[in-house]
Amino acid sequence: MIASERRQMVDQNGDVKSLCYAKPVTIGNDVWISANVTVCGGVTIGDGCVIGAGSVVTRDIPPHSFAAGVPCRVIRKITEADSMRNYPDVMADCRVLEE
């Protein structure tokens, strides 16, 4: 877009308008977005995803996926094998609250 068009435009009634457009970003429930991640407009990140640090998300990420990179891509599905219950040394005296 030409710079002058980004500043102001005139509509059919002669009213001055600022041109601004963006596509929405949709982020599901229980999503963990790591540090320095860029999510581009129009992208949907599904429920339960983990997005790796420094990623640039340019496409939809399906639910329960671990995705990372530039551009961001799905590395693998998140499964029960990823549960913190499998790491008792990390959990110490903590427990996961059941819903």
C-alpha cells in the first residue's frame, strides 16, 4: 500500500477516513505461547497447543500440537506421554488439580 493511502483517504461522501485493516487472531483455551512469538493475522491456534519460543506463526495450528520455528510448523501432537505426572522429580510435592 502507498504511504499516503495509509495516512488518510476520502470516502464517497467526502469524509476523511483512516484506512486500517487486520484479520483476527484466534487463540484456543489452554494455549502456551512462549517468549518472542509472532502470530500473524488470520491465524487460529487450537486448544491445548504449545508454541515454541521465537516462532513466527503464519498458518493455523491444529489443537493439541507442539509447534515451533520460522515459519512455525507442527513438530508433533501433545499426548499423555507429555503429562507432568510422568516427571515426579519435577512435580515434587505438587499434584495436578483435576477438573
